[in-house]
Amino acid sequence: MTKLTRRGALTLLGASGLPLPALAQSGDPINIGVMLPLSGGSAIAGREVIQGVQLAFEEGSKDGALGRKLEMITEDDEGSPTKGVTAVRKLIERDRVPVVVGTYVSGVALAATRIAREQNIPMVSAGSTAVTVTDDNTPGNPWFFRGFPGSDLQGQFSGEDIVRTLQKRRVAIIHDNSNYGTTLADQINRVVTESGGTVISRESYNAGEQDFSPLLTRLRSQRPDAVYIGGLVSDGANIVRQAADVGLRTQFVGSGSMMTDSFITLTGAASEGFAVSSMFEPEGPNPVGNEFAARFRARFGGVNPSVHQALGFDAMTIALAALKRAGKPDGTAIQAVLKQGMPDVKLVLGPPGTVAVFDAKGSINFRIGMAQVRNGKRAFVDPPRQQ
Amino acid sequence: MSPELELFLQYVANGIVAGSVYVLVAIGLTLIFGILGVVNFAHGEFYMLGAYAGIVAVSTFGLSIWWALAVVLAVAAVLGVITELVLHRPLRGHDAVNSIISSFGLAVALQNAALLVFGPQPKLLRTDWSNVPVEIGPVFLPMQRAVIPVATAAVVICFHLVLRYTWTGRSLRAMAQHAGLARLCGVGVERVAIVTFIIASVLACVAGMLMSGVFLVHPVVGNMIGLKAFTVVILGGMGNVHGAVAAGLLLGVAEALTAAYLGNGLRDVVGFALVIVVLLLRPQGLFGRSVERS
Amino acid sequence: MIQRALTIVLIASLAAAPLMLGGYGLQVLVMILLFAVLAAGLDLVTGYCGQFSFAQGAFWGIGAYTAAILHRDFDTGFWLNLPAGALVAGFAGLLLGIPSLRLRSHFLAITTIAFQTLVFLGLSQWTSFTGGQYGLSVPVVGSVSVLGYEVAEISDIRSFYWLALAVTLLCLFIAWRLTQSRLGREWIAIRDDETLARALGLDATRGKLIAFVVSAALAGVAGVLVAHHIRGVSPDDFTIATSAAVVAMVIVGGRGTLVGPILGAAVLTALPELLRGAADFKLIIYGMLMIVMVTLMPEGVVGRLARRRA
């Protein structure tokens, strides 16, 4: 309660323009900014990401950094660009954060990073996959960093895997109307056709839609070899469950967001054989990922981390490592470290040996694998090898 | 029977299942409006909380499905009383916009409270008979779907009997027709208001529980169902219960056929476009009589 | 007299705000200004003319997307987008105004909700035209030149704030003049008793349509501002939740007072910022506060004060 009042009072002071006591004096903690959708429609993902962020922060902030304590300041952007712009300005100016971990919705990340870049504050993506955000970077001098490939590459790999690894020719695509779903669908459409398959239909839905039975009933009459779903985990689970209800039996392939154990719990028997694009498996070939999964289970009551928690962990790990290397809590110095890359910072995402070295546009482009559910457990079909 | 026709019947069957839920949610909404003049924006949240109540009763407390139903009914009753105390009693005599804002605030508060209590992860009601298939001619439905129109029909018939033959039902109808006159004849307005809210809440909560085995439940699940219920209420004529029943089924089937033949992306557009057209041409709704109520 | 002095002091301190506030404070103020325009615009329709609308967020979005699409297709800048946004949104307002000629209260409210939802679905799904969920990029306002001389460079929050303040004051002034005009009195007459107004020979049809057009055009102006401010548009800002928030500002502040809705905009925009520390409970408190305010002061804060004074 005291904390709440104090913060409220500080904000009031700030908004009213009265001079604030300098917050970032030496001896004061260094604040690390986190920005995620914690309410609204994207909260389901945002609240998973933040668990990973939190674990990375707890582990990485034990001894402080640069002789000072570390504090994590979290802002809820509600998945809205205007709210996001306000949140990022608050983090940078009120809390004096030298680096921001965030955010999940790509449209919000884009709006926020333009503000952050002006203030010379780098951002590390906590889930936004759209290439529009990294494409907004000046090549060679990025301010927005993403520790995993964009959704264009995810679509590329999934498309290839559907035709080559899973050996499916006639593919139907279902995707939500979000940026994420649409990009993936575009890519799958192109790659499947190029790899010698045929896309027999393409349908969209609004994120959060409940009843998929008409769509799936029609798909049943088209007899696809595989159905690709580009969208969020709850919608994907609804689709796979309802497919069983309408008697559509085929190979379902899900986008990366469906890589979570809760998908299997929610869909039950219908999940058998389900394939999903996977950047991370708790028991995959990447030893760093395995160790993270073990620590995560210990910290969060035995629950296996999903891709969201894993990427949140990586994002905060990258931000803290860059801060420590930069030698001062300064955005420009941190960006210089990130730009140069940190080959000794190993990531939990990606194949074994994935490290925090970014390309000219601020992305890490590793091979994304495909996992499949067998007897209620997910495992890589063809594990991505060492880079 | 040609495969085309079989497919068509299957779409219609799916539409009726979805429409049944619209009916249950919309009846309460139209009742609250017709009798009390309150526009309840938090109605979708009744559905959401009913679903969660059933899931918690079954999966956390291990109750059987019938006991879970009792829990849902109890939760619904409490919810109905609270909502009446928040949305109706203190705002009586003010115009409907106040109740719109107030219920909007209630919806925001309930959604975020649900997010806090139940977490963001979607949940599902599991039962033993979930996947037993039911075949009616060429139409194939899993048991948990097939049971929905049947349960809806039972609930609607019960409700109809209550409305027709009990003292409470008669006072409700009297209030809907002429509040002032009803009061003169000794109808207790406050009692009627509470009963109305409880009935509306029970119907929506039962709908939520029925659907929680078919669709995933999450804190914002009420948004869309609430909007759909509004669509149904308008199409059926505001305050018109029988209109809501017909319009709910109609919307369910129309959406299923749109999704099947015109493209899935258009299904929501069709409903709302229909609303605007209907309001412009027949403001009293498709099934309403042309009476302007003051 | 006191009111005039207060207004001048308020405008002067708003104009001086960038000298004291950082970017975060200015960002919050910019959002307050934009919502003040939206709420004042809605007050013309709801408070003065007595017609309900839950579509102010849609008009806001139409203005913003007009700027973004004109920029994409014709490479236009802020100064052309501004009137264009007002024009397009105003035209959309005319379309929504037509049902208001036939429908009353709840029916109209629901129609506007359907309209708002359709606009949102259009923005998010008509990908080839609106960019869908990708949204579109919009440049900063950039240099402002008069007769070839560059007078200002508007690229940071400070200069943009002054621009937004100037445009907002202009919008509010227009709204205020309208309420004081003969048209404003016609609106009140229509609100209080439309049949009587018609009997007295007032053209209620024209009055209502103008209210809808002006209200939407003001929202369009705010939309162009937000597009150039955020430097992009995406559908997530223009939902029914935004529209409901604007209605709440009007109701909580006090409809039909113009000052009330502006105050409502300030309070309800700043409130979530003040509640940031409460994180998980932020929106629960916001929702409950809305209930409490409407219950205790159904005529709004300013409405209550005015009544007490009278």
C-alpha cells in the first residue's frame, strides 16, 4: 500500500511538472523496463511471457550490476499502440530505464520503438514477431532487437516442413486476421506452392472466434492432407477440438504460439499427431533450454515452460547481459553492445549453440524446427542441428 | 441424399447449436430491457462467470455435473441480485444511457476480476460423455453439442410456463406492458426487478455452462457473445422474448451458412450489417409489432 | 468574468507546459487533448442534441486512416490530411446521422454500436486497403512553412504538443461557438422536446444531421492528429472500448455542458496513469469508479455543480 501511494504520488508530481528528486543517482537501483500486454485480449500471452522475464531477472539481478542494485519496472500496454507509446515514455523518462524489454503485440512494439529510438534506448522484443518492426530499423544500426526469427522465417520453415518432412501435398490454411496470422498464411501459401504442394483453400477468422464448425465441416469435404493454423493458442485449441467434433481427421500444423503443454491439455486426445512450429522444447536438443526448463519448473510449481516463457527469459537475459557489458546504464552503450553481439550469451531458444548475435536488422535467424505430439508428449520431428 | 444437401443440413445443425446459445443469452437481455428499461452491457459477463462457475465446481471441487449445475444456478442468482442492486435500483428514473455506462463499467470490472482470479489461460469443462457421437440422419453431432438445443428448448419451455401461469410471471408481463398500471394493481416493482435479473442471469449462466464443454473459456469470452446477444435482441425486437428465440436461431444459422458459403471472415460482418438494415427498415425488429413504447 | 480569467490562465499554463514537463507528461497531455476533442464533439450530439452515439472511436479511426491512406497513396502531408480527415469523418457522420432521423434512444445507441463494430472489422479485415492488423505508417508532421519560409519543425513531442494544443483549442472554440449560436439553441430544443421543436418550425432533420457531421468531423481531426503523433495507425486503438470510454467521459463530466466532457476526458485519461502502480487492479478500479460516478452523479460532475449553484 505504501508503495502504491508513493508511486501514485510520484506520478502525480511528474504529471504536474513539479521537479522530481533525481531518480537515477548512483546508489539508487538501476531500473530495467518491461512492457507487456497484461490486460485485454493479448494478456493470455503477455502473462506467460512475463513469467520468463521474471525468472531471468531474478537470476540475473542477484548480485546487481555495475555495483548497483537492479529493479524491474513493469508497464501494462494493454495491447494498444497509444497506451504503449505512453508506457514507453513513462519507463524512459520517469524510471530512467536504459533498456526496455517489450512488447508482445507487433503494432505496439513498432509505435514504442520509434519513441525509444529517439531517446537512444534500445528495445528487446518480448514476443513481437512481425518483420515490420525490425524492418523499421536502419540496417546496420538497429535499436529494436529480436532474439528469434520473424514470422516470415517461421512461415518459410513451417511451409518447407509440411511438404518435405511431413510429406503432405494438399494443404488448407486457416489463419486469424492479426498481423501474425496473416504473415504466416502468406508465407505458407508461397512456400508450400514453391515446394511442390498445393494450397487448396485459405480461410481467415477473427481472433477469439468461438465456433469453427461450419468452416471445419466444409474443410472435411475438401479432404486436405494437412491443415495449417496461423494464430493464437486458444483459437488453435478450439479448432483442433472442434475438428474432432465434426469428424475432420487430418494432419494439423500449428504456428509457434501453440507450442505449449496447455494446448495438449486443452485438446486432449485430439492433439495426437498435432505438429507445431517450435523454437524451443523443454526436452529438446538445446542444453541451455533444458536447464532453463528445469529451473522454470522448480520456480513455477512443476509447470513446463512454453515458447512464451522461454522467449521472455531470453529477452531479459539479453538485456541484463548487455547492460553489464556496457559498463554504464546508458542506452547508447547498451545498443553498441547488442549491435556488436554477445557470442558468449547462450540462448534457450533455437538449436544448440544459439547465441545473442544479431543480424544487421536486429534479428537472430536460426532454424525453427517442427515438433509433433506423440502419446500426449511433444518432441521434435527432425531436431534442428547445431548451427 | 446428395452430398451437397447432407453438407447443408450439417451446417444448419451447427447453426442451430450456436443459435441456441444466442437464444439463452438474448432472452435475459431482452427481458431486462423490456421490463426494466435497462440496457445491460455486462450480460456477456454472466455467460463468462457461469462457465467458470461450472468449471471450478467440476474440476476444482470434483462435483458431479448435476451438483455443478446447482452451483451455477446459485452463482447466477447471487449475480442477478448484485447486478440489480448496481444497475437498476440506484439508476431508476434516469435514462438508459446511465445504465449503459454503469453496466459497461461493471463489464470491465468483472472481466478483469476474472482475469485476476482464474488467470489468462483458457479453460474447459470436461465430462465423461463429451465425445459420444449422436447421429440424426445425415447429421453428425457430438453429444455435448447435441444436448445444447435440447437443453435450450427445455429451459425456454420452463420459462414460458413460468411467464404464463405463475403469479410472478404475470407480474413480469404486467410490468412489461405498463409499469405504472401494474404498480397500481399491487405488483411489487422491486421484487419484479430482482426476479427479472435473476432469471436473466440464470439463463446466461446456464448457457455459459453448456458451452464450456464445447468452446474454451477465458476472461474476455463474454465480449463477443454479448454483442451477438444484442444483435439478436434488435433483430427480434427489443423486449420481445419470442422474437429473441426466433432471431437467435436465425442468426446462428445465418452465420453458419455465411461462414460455409461466403467465407469465414464475413460471418461477424453479416450479423451487424443485418442489424443496421433491419433497424433502418423495421426499427421494431423482424418479429416486433409496430408499437412505439414510451 | 472569473470564468474568462480561469480559461485564460488554463490556456496559458497549457501553453507553458512543455517548459516544465518531460515527454511522458506531454504524452499524457496530448492524449487528454485528443480525448477532449472527441468528448466535446460527442457532447454536441449527445449532450446538446440529445442523440446517443457509441461511434466516436470509429470516427476517430476514420480520420486517422484517412491521413494514413492519403499519405500512402498520394504522399500527402499533415496540412492536407487535416481537412481531409475532417471531411471524410464528417461524411461518415452524415451516414450515421441518417438513422438518427428515424430511431430513438436505445435503438439509435445500438445502431451506432453496430456501426462502430463494422468500421472496426473493416479496418482490421480489409487488408488491401487499410493494411489490416499490420496497420500503416504515417510520417511526423515535419517542417511547417508559410509562403516558402520555414517557420517550425514539428518532429518531437514538444513541438507536436503545441500543434495539438492549437488544433484542440480551435476545435473546442468551434464547438463552443456552435453551442452559443442559434443552431445550439435549436439542438437543445430538439433534445428537450422534438415534437415541440418541429411544431415551432425548427428543422429538426437538419439540426440532427449537422450535429452528427460536426461531431464526427471533430473526431476526424483528432484522428489525423493521433496518426501523425503515433506515426502510424492500427485498428486496436479504434474499438468499441474507445467509444464507450468517450461516452463515459461525457456522462461522468456532465453532458450538455461542454466543460464537463472536457474535464471528463482529462480525468479518465489521467486516471489509468495514476493507477499504474496498482497494476492488476487498475482496470477493476476503473470499472468500479465508472459505476460509482454514474450512480452518485448521474448528471455528471459539472452538471451537479451547475445545479447546486442554480
